[in-house]
Amino acid sequence: MSSTVANTMPSIVGLPAFSDNYIWLLRNSDRSALVVDPGDAAPVEAALKQYGLSLSGILITHHHFDHVGGLKTLKSDHECPVYGPANPNIDGIDIELGAGDHIVVGDYSFDIITVPGHTLDHIAYYRAGEEPAVFCGDTLFAGGCGRIFEGNPGMMHESLHRLAALPPETAVYCAHEYTLANLAFARAADPDNDDLQQREAKALALRAKGIPTVPSTIALELATNPFLRSADAQLAEGLESTGRGAGGDPVEVFAGLRAWKDQF
């Protein structure tokens, strides 16, 4: 593989996996790469070969199989370090991470943010700087948020607001292409949001061409994602109109929205 191909590839590439996952590949200047949440080893191996890269590190956000399924194979084949949450159920973590930790892997520096709710072990990797980015797994999605499997609504609400407090220009790299379904629900919950309607139209156009809708940005999520806007009176009124009254407490509104989305 020529150096031209490696040098002209984007610095961050989304590798499609399964039906709707993204495995994020982050290129280093030395023709190596990191990957985030490799649920399947095959797309990673194919991309490394295509771009002429070696694998220098693996970042894990949480223990679900579609995020760790390729970990054992990739670690064995490439003998690279694996970073992730302190969860003994994840076989292969070399460096355990928690709230406030900071790591440098290749060209990338990350602050670790704990974001429990979807799972109790969930963490996110935040890169500060001129082009801030957050790799948030299944906590914050484009237009939505993850299901609450192991935590509770209060926990998930707090985790989302840790992410919402990041700089508005932060690129949000979530792990699934759920955007159209998320925006359809968001429109039902927040029908008078003009920004949301414009976003949905753009997302529909992108998907019609087979183009990913992610990454998004924190600013876009704050304007259009109902799960980050549970303090907005319009969202509470929308819940009331469907018989899902939650009062004005933002956590109760969030819980009502999440329960509605689970059945949407």
C-alpha cells in the first residue's frame, strides 16, 4: 500500500459493522491506528490492509458484545494495548480507566468521562483541543440516547449532561447509525422544533445516498435531541399531551421520554 493512500485517508474513519454499528479507526502520523469498540475484527483488519496501517491500540467504551467481539482476535494478531473500563467481564483490558483519567495513545490524548446508564461500566473518551471530539459508545446517539439496561434514569440523565457540557463544537462519534429512527421519535416528542425538522431532512438526504449521519456535534444535539432538552417546557408539554405526564422535573421528563422511546 502506497504512503499516498494512507496520507490522504481521513484522520478518523467509521468502519461499518453488523447492521448498524460503527467501529471508529483513528489514524496516527506514523502509519499506525487506534480503533474504538471493535465488535468485529474483520472490518478492522480490512481497513488496516487497505490503508497500509498497523494497529497500535484499542479503546473500549463498555462490555456489550457488539463493542468487544473482535477484541480478542485483534489483540492476539497485533499485540497492542487495550484500554477500557474496569470490568472483569471484558477479557483483554490492559489499562483500566475511570473518571478523571487521562491517556495518550499515539497522536491522541483523551480525558475519560464516566457515563453509566446504558451499562454501569460505560466510559467515554474526550479529545480536547482545536478539533474536540468525544467517542461515546451507546450513551449519546445522534438525535437520541442509549437504552437503560443497567442503570436508572437519573444516572443516565446525569451522564448525558456531562457530555452536553462539552464545548459545543465537539464532534460526537457514537457507535450506531440510529439517526433516522431517533429523529422520527424526536419529531413526535418535539413537533414544533424547526431545527429538528431541518436536521431530519438533511439526515434523510444523507442516508438516501448511503452517507453516514455521524459524527454530529454537541451544539446540534443540544438544539435537536430531546434527551438533552428535558428541562424544556415544550418537552414536558409533549409528554402531557400523550398521557405520560411527568411534571416539570427534568429527570422525570427524561424518564418519561426514554420510556416512550422504548415503545415507539
